[in-house]
Amino acid sequence: MDDRLKESISALLDDEADELEIRRILNKSGDYELRDLWGRYNKVSDVLSSGRQAHDQFSPMDIDISSRISQAIDDEGELGLVEAEEEHGSLVESEKSQASFIRWAGVAAAFVLSVSLVFNPFSNDIVSEGEALIASVGFDGGEPLTDAGLSVLDEPSLAPDHARKLNEYMLRHAGNSVTGGRSGLMPLVRVASLSMTAY
Amino acid sequence: MSFRQRKYQARLSACSLICSSLILLLGSLVIPQQGFASTEADEWLENMASVMKTQSYRGVFVYNRGNISSSMKVIHRYKDGVERERLVQLDGEMGEILRTDDKVICILPGNREISLEQSIPAGPFAGAFSRTLMPDKDHYTVAIKGEDRVAGLSAVKIAVTAKDTYRYSYLLWLEKTSGLLVKSLLLNEHGQTLELFHYTSIELADNITDEELQADKKAGVVFSHEQVPAIKAPREWAETMNWRVGWLPQGFIRLNADNEDGAVLQPSHIQAFSDGFASFSVFIEALGEGNMPEGASTVGATVAYAHRLKWQRHDYMVTVVGEVPVTTAMKVAETIAPEIAK
């Protein structure tokens, strides 16, 4: 990804991206690298806004560097604000209309990226939402979700051929797990609990 | 430099600062831990890994996955360096599993015997986790959570908690005098139980006979001997073709890899990965009748994620099976890609 696109994403977060930039971002909205960058920039924003994030046990964001970052950006902002006013001056009416379009397009781009992130199972932080969505994208019939949000096509609901194939995979996986006595009794217990009549 | 360029640069700096601080902080957390002796919880787990092989016992346990419950009898013996085990289903139709070291035979209803194959012993990494069952400290936290009673025996309760969402967590109950695992829960990231293993009676015993480890076969009955059907090798499979896993959860290594990065799949079509506690297998085969439907199927804690892969004019089915979350299996399956060795 080139620096110009990265800068455009940064601008989009600040609601400062122009129409062309938004179109470029939208065109690349399926790009994993772009989504990852969007996620990272948002995390930085979260740190800046909330200072720290709660986490179950340990959060890398517990490092108290938010004030330093805030200060750095504020300093940059104060310097830049003067330059920005000098560069752009006041907006005329036609520019306001264009600005309105750009703002809405920006919202659309941000929405597309956010939704992509939710669908993106590669993101650690949103994994539970990602899991919840797998059922709707992974199965023909749109199986119901469990309370845990895990997609399920459990053994009893499989066609006989598929159940047989699943058992075959389970047997092979158990065979792999048993080797060297790494996993104790559990791999065999899992096999023994299968409905082997389907095999 | 314009105003927005300055903000972009500041944002980049912020990202770098966070990453640098994170590395420093993780370094400061990890390095001292490596210097200290194992904690009490670690010692319990190390002992469990040894005891589950060398301790002889017989017992009855309940196993739950989802809403399905089974009761089984187990007889385990370690004698003269040989580990033997017999697992007998107590519910429904009769079925047994016999294991002698790594050799496993399933005895099914209808007088059928199936031998389980292993794909592991080939590579140098096979020994990496063999004879041990230890979670990697970078990816799990281990802590003692008090004491309890299981099947009339005093037990210590140990939590093995995943640090990320790419693997499951465990609660283990170890019998206090021997360290034998007498109860376990496998939990998802929401703390919900996906699998329960629980002895209702257990006896530590040194008097297990050969007869107890024999399958319950009636005299004169002929058993058919079968193998698990081979995974179909695609006809057009080039000898120089390898399969590369684009992504693995951190801490997982390939158990039958033949190179150090552990990411190149040989055309044996079946590969296995482990982080020392959780494991999954990858199967790659030609698309054909009887393939699993695309997407995830779950059996308790075990997921099978099937992904159809089109490469050039050919269709393949990549299936990841293991005790890992759906997203982990999905991500592994969907990032596997072929490559032709030069």
C-alpha cells in the first residue's frame, strides 16, 4: 500500500478526505492490509480518547503513553491549524455543498471499512462478532447460531455422506493427536463418542 | 508539510510508539519469567503429562460434547515401557478402542475393526511436543484455582487460560496424590463449556492384566479389518507442488514439517499442527462427491472447516479439523495456497 493511500485513510479518520481519496479507499475496501491499517488507526484513536482499554487480564494498551501521544498530536494540530487556515481560507457556498457530499461519502467509506472489519475474521479484537457472522456466510441453509455465537452445523444435522466424511476426518485427526502420547486420552474419547454407525 | 500530512505523520508516530512500547513491555514481562523456576501450577501440569502415560488405572467417566453425553470405561496400563489402553463404550451399541503406544484400533458394531493411521512421525518436529502436554507461556496463563473433590478423590483445580481468541481455555482437576487428570472442561472465549470429561469412579492400580486389555470379542466371530479411506490425491497433482499455509496462530508449529518455518505442506495431503495443548489437522484433496459442505461443522469442541479452493483449472477442498475456534480453522483453511517448487 502506498503512502498516499495511508495518508488518505488518516485523512478519512479526521473527516478531511476529499472525494477522489474516498473513491480510492472505497475501491480498495476489500484489501486486508487496508482494513488492518484502518483498525490500527482506530485503536490509536481509542487510546487517545479513552486513555486505556479494559481487558480481561492484560492489555497491551494499558501502557500509559496516551498523554504523550495526545500531546504530540495536539502540538502538531496547533501548528497545522494555522497553516490550514492560511491555505484554505473560508469555504464558499458551492464548496460547502461539495464538502457535504464528501462528508457523507466519507461516512460511507468508514461504514464499508467498519463492516468489512466485522466480517474480517483476521482481526483479533472483533473475533466474536466475526464468529457470529460465519453462519450466515458459511452455510447454504443459514443455520441458527448457538448462544456462544459459534456457527454450527452439528453432526446430527449432517447428511449421511457428510457425517461419514466428518467421522473420517475426526478419525484421522485423532490418529494425528494420539501420536507421541501428547494429548492423553482425549483424542480417543472424542472418537469413541462419535456415532460410528455413520462411518 | 501540510496540516493533514503532519497529522498523518503524527498518527504514524503514534502507531510506532505504541508498537515499540508494547515490545518493550512484553520483553520486560517475558524475560524475567524465563529466569525463574516453574510455578507450582506448571509443576502440576508437567507431572500430569508424565503421569497420564506412566500411571496405571481403571475407571469410568462421563464425556459430554454439546448436548450429547456418553459414559465409558477405561483401562490404562504402563508396563515394561509399553503403554496400553482400552476404552469401552457403556452406552448404546458396543464399541471399543484399543491403543498400544501409537497404534490404535477401533472396534465397531458389526464386527468391524478400523486401524487409525498417523501422519506425524515423519518430521523432526514430531518430537517437539511428544511425551509432553505443556501449554506455551506466551499463549496461555496457568494458575491454581483451589481444591475440589472428584469421584471421591481430592483434586487440585488448574486453569489454563488462552491469551488470545485463536485457541480455547481449559479447567483441569488433577488427583492430588498421583497428579492424574480426573476432570476437565474445555471452554470457549465466552467461558461456555464445549466439552466435559469427568470420572465418576477411578482406581489407581498396578495389577491390570493382559485379559483386561483385550477387546470383548466373542469366540468364532470373524472381524473385517479396514483402514480409514485414503484422502484422494488430485490426479493432476504435480510432484513439485507444495501447499503453503499463509497464516498460523502464533505458537502453533507443524508436527511433520521438513523445514524450519513449518509452513510448507508436502503432498501427503494431511498435516498436523499443535501449540503444545491444542491441535488441528489440515486435509487437502481433490473436489469430489461426498466432500463436506463448505463452512464449519462442529462436534463439541472439534470444528471441521471446509473451504473450496480453485487454482488454475482445478478445484480442491481444504478442510481444517481440530479443537480450535471456528475463526482459527477458517483463517488457516482460507489462507492455504498452492505453490510450485522451482
